[in-house]
Amino acid sequence: MSERTKLKIPKVRMSPKEVHDFRENLRYDRDGLKVNKVKENGSYVEKKLFIDQHGARLFYAPTFKSVQQSSMAFRHVVEISLGKDACPGLQKCAEPGLFPITVKTAQNRYLAFLLADKNERNQLAETLAFMVRRSHNGGDEDPRHVRIYDLWIEADRDGSGTLSLTEVMRVLRKMGIALSANEVEKIFIKFDADKSGFIEYGEFVDMYGYLTQLPVLQPLFDYFHPRDSDTSLMKAAEIKDFFAQAQGESVSEQTTIPALMQFYTKKDKAEDIAGISFSNFSTFIADGQKNSWIPPSKMRTELLREDQQSNLADMDQPLHHYFIATSHNTFLLGNQVSGDASADMIGIALQEGARSIEFEIWDGPAGEPVVLRGTGLPIKARDAIHAVEENAFTTNPFPVILHLEVHCCDDQASILAHILRGAFGDALVDFNRSIERTPKQLQHKIIVCYKGDASDPDAYKSIAGCPDLEREVARLNNQSRPSHRTVGRGELVTTSGAEAVEWLPPKEAEGDEYAKVQNAVANVTILQSMDDKVLPNTAVFREAGRKTLVRICPNMGAHSDSSNVNPMEYFAAGTSMVALNYQTYDGPMRVAEAFFRQNLGCGYVPKPPRLLAPEPEGEAAAEKETYILAVTVIAGSQIPHPGNVADDDNQVIDPYVVLHVGGTPFDMENNPPLQTNVVDDNGFNPVWNQRFCFRFTDLDFATISLQVRTKASPVHKDIVHASAAVNMIRLGYRAVPLYYTHDGTLEPSAVLVCHFSLTTLSSGADEAAA
């Protein structure tokens, strides 16, 4: 969610105690709130509302729908409306005795409810508004203040407006601070400025600032502001020196620095600010927004705005000149054997940046085609196509490639053709009538690629024998009647125009088979082999990628659990599309997310020029220097408990950081994972101060992931992570925002503070210098 996104949500007028109590009643392990969920046709059914254990999602129950269908992440919500015409379902609903509330996302997805009590409806609206603002890092507010307010609500359980010593001890445990009772009491006395025996909100703000500053950064502050200075404040000229020497940035002493000082000191007028204190400096260094390791222009957003498109790479090259974010069996929840199909999963993949998606379409029992795989529950093909229609361009305008694996009889294939025509209309690409071939030219367009059952030649005959589908595919791809021929034991479906080719060769196919397709808008699909290797001849494989779109699909035997292949080695060989299971947020998925963020997550990243140059020109261009990325993991701040539980359980953890790199096979083989020491009993501000070096021969595909884990019995637990492409990391002392490992949700208050440097190592240099 961009900082500039305008939130249309109610103001929170409830007291901290009221917000806390109402939110507690919505917890997943409590009774929930009785509501009437409004359907699209205007009818409604009784449900209960809950907030999940992480405070990240609103969901209703009971339901047979998937979690994605029956819930909504607070970070996606942009509007909470109390009007009766906020959504189509409410507009059709005539129930004057009930009070509506509608929760909407930026993609216009909504959940609408009716409540019998107006006051309860208003309390729900304000409580949800608080959760939304917190998940959005406070919208236009300082996210640090949102965090303080959230902790205050947790601590002030009796609603007195003050905190007792017991309440302070409880909230410090929740923050992961391991202090003895005597140590807590000393801090309490220190910040009880009026000696009332209680901590008021302003005193709590000061206490939070004191506790969250990182003493490990004091030497850095002292270097640019010597202790023998006449003031304890770092002045504007010293701040400028810090940016120039430590961060490698040139900043204005007239505009940027005064704005920074004003933000962190909270003074009304910049001219009243003499400098920043160590506490202000520490807060800036650990600020995951203003001092992030990712440039502001590359920060993760939910929506690619028009004003951001100037920051995109060149989008006017042929499609096969790009790496394309690709989803495998996009409709699936869970595993590849028994996972259910879900239209919501299609929407989620598209909203998260996938520009190539895949459906398996079969005959449905009601005379209409369905989408399914294995033994899971199907969905109607009509609903799947509708999900594409609704979500394809909500987050960015660039073209979507729709892969259809069609197993239908003639009648249902005809129905499928009509569904495609009705849903997409003029958005369907007709390569015969248009010379458009680039992502920029093809904005808001759908490219359809299809194939039948490669193991059953009759499947091709039935599809080819269906006039409606044949005409539709001909219109989409400018092709005459499809034919098929055998390549080894695999089937190659060809077309006269070669605009839509699907190929699944047997795994024993020779490497030189890959280079047979010559047309730049053809589409080759290669099934990955059981040992995760599909590159028998990298040079020839790369040649195929230079001429056409190549797609890698995971092997169902090795990845039946919907785990993912590492995309980087295939990208490094020139593959345009590596199909990933978006429902599984594992290491490869996180690496792919980081890789595509280089181009604002639009789903297209340009290939390096050397991958598009004919051999041996490409080989010559590939001769590059060795790069040394040095990462000093300095400290952490507010690392959450693995469960982020909302009760009074011990929140203290024993964290450590594991560093993984991705890239070419050579770089990955020569950079095994490394890890810091374990810091016992301190997730609040653990200090490591450990330096690690990684060697890369190819920065175009280099990524780094930082995984925070905790020592636990019987197994160590993943907590939060961060990943980035190496060539977009900001050097110097940076804050690394952290996301929950299980679902990618941002933990707003958690960061790692690291130092990054990137140098080159000449071929003749002593390697020990690294």
C-alpha cells in the first residue's frame, strides 16, 4: 500500500479501552460478532465476524468458502463505508431495520454486512478503521506513533488513561523485552515525571523512545558528531557529511535535511531545530520507510499508479525480451493432487503481479466446462474467466498471458469459446490484425495460448473439430485449423502463424530440440525433470530463449505439494517464464517477488542485453567482474514472537539471522547460507554486529534473503524475512523491513539494521582481500 493512497475510513473516536475490548471480542478464539452477510443478489445470511490471531485479516464463519474468499487482509482495505449504496448487494437489499457496513479493497473487492444495533455497527467501523490504519503503517501518520498507540491500548486494559507498574511490565513482555522486575521498576520511576505512581501517555511515548534506541549505533553518531562538541545535537552540516560519507548520498542542506530534522524531532518550525539527538538519529536509521534498504521508488505497493510508471524500465521491447511473472495452475489452493480450485486464488495471483496464468479445463457435470486438477473441488470455467476479467488490470496495466490446457468435448469447448469472447472482447490479442508486440503496446490486453491433451491425440481432434473454438482460437492467434505432429515422444501443437505454440517434450529430449521454434511470439513450455534439471545444453537452451518465449513448469512428482522451483537459474539461462505456485509462500516465491520488484512488481523485468545477443557475442558480454557484497547484520528491533499471540504468554525469543543468496547456479553453489550467532532472550533489540561476504559473478540475477529465526525446541522456527535483488539495495546503514514468513504480511515495527557495501574484485586481485 503506497503512502499516498487515500484511506476512506472513519475516525476513531472510541477510547483506547473501548477499542481494545471490542477487538478482543472479535478474536478468533472468542465468540465473534453476529452479523448478516450481504450477498450480491441482495439477500443475506447470518454469520460471525472474527479477526485472525495475527490481527492481519477480517473473516467470517461458518462458510464452505476458502480463506481467501471469506476473509480480507487489513493491508488491502482502503475504504470502510456506512452507506446503503456502497456495493451492489446493499443496493438490492431492502431492510430498513438493519445498519450496513462495507469494507472495500483498492481492487474493489468488498465484504458487506448488516447489524441490528447502530451503536455496535459504529463500534465495529471504528475498530476496523484502527486495524486498517495500523496495517497501513498509519496511512499519513508516523508509523512509530501508530505502534506506540497500539501498545498503549494493549497495556491500558482498565481504560484508566494511565499505566500501573504491573501494566508496564506486561506490555514490556509483549514487546519482547527481557528485564527483571527491578530493572522495569527503575525505568518506570525514570519516566514517571510527575511522580504520580502511574505512567501517562506522553510519558509512555518518551519511555518507548528510550527503549527503542539502539546503543550499538552510538559510535556511528559520535563519529560524525564528536562528544567534545558544545551540544549533544548533530547539526545539519554533520548530517550532510553522514549522508555523503556513510550512505553515499548527496542531500540538500536547505530542503532535505530540515525536513528530516523536523520529522524526527516533531517540531512545528524547521528554524527552531538546532539538530537531532542520538535518539532521533537511532530512530531514523531504524526507520523501515525513510531509510529502507530498498529505494522508495521500488518499495512494495498494492497498485502501480500512473505517476510511478516513469520509474519503470523500458517497456517497449518484444515480449520475449522480458522475464515474466508466471503462475502455475493458478486456480489451485493447496497441493497439486487434491487441492481445491478457487476463483479467489486467480485474483490474488493477478493482484500480486502474475502476468502469465494457467488453467486446466475439463468437461463439467452440468454441461458447462470446469477448472480443476486431480481430485479437488472444481470451479466453473466461467467463474475462473470472470476472475481474470475482474482482476487482470486492477494493479497494473500490462498484458496477461492466459495458458489454457483444454480437455473438453466439442460442446463444452464451444461454450468455453463463447465465455472467452464475452469476457474479454476487444481485449483479446489478434496478432494478424495488429503489429503490437511489446508490453507497452499490449496494455490491458489478454493473450490466449492453448493446448489439448498431449498424451491423447484424440483430444486435439475434438478441439480442432469444434467450429466455435477453432474460429475463436483462429481469431485470437491468426491460425488455420490446428494440426499436431510428434517430436520424439512429445507432442508439438503447431499453427500456421506460429503465434501460439505449446510444447511439452519428454524429459529425455535432447537439448538441441529447444532451438527449433524460430518465431518471436511463439510459446514453448518445457516440463522440468525430476531432478530439477532441465538444461542439458545451456547454450542451446539460451538460444531458444533469445528467439521466443520459453516457460518452465515444475515437475509434478517432485513438486506435488505445490512447492516451488528456484527461478533464478532458469532466468539466468534466458527463460522468460518460470511457473510458480503462488499459493505457497516459500523461499523461491519470496526470491521471485524480490526479483520482480526491480520493476515495481509489474510482472515484467527486461532481460540483460547479453541474453538477447547471438552467440558468441552473448558469451563475450557475459565476461564480467567479480562483485563482493558485504553485509553487516548490526541489530534487530522488535522482532515478533513466531505466533504473535495476543495473550500474556512469554513473548521473549532467541533470534538469529540466516542469509541466503540466489542467482546463477555458479553463484549459488559458491555462496552457501550463512548465519549469525543466537542472541538469547532478546527479540526486542538483539545485537549481532557480524559481517558476511558474498561473491557474485552476475549481478543481474543476484538476490539476497535475510531470514530471522528463533531457537526453539524441538525445531527452530522461522519468524520474519526480507528479500531483495542485490542491484537495487541502497548501500550504507539501512533498515530492512520484515515480513511474516508464512504469508508475506508486513510487521510494521520489526526491522533489521544492516550495513551494505558492494565492491568489485579484479581478476588478478588477492581473493583474501574479500
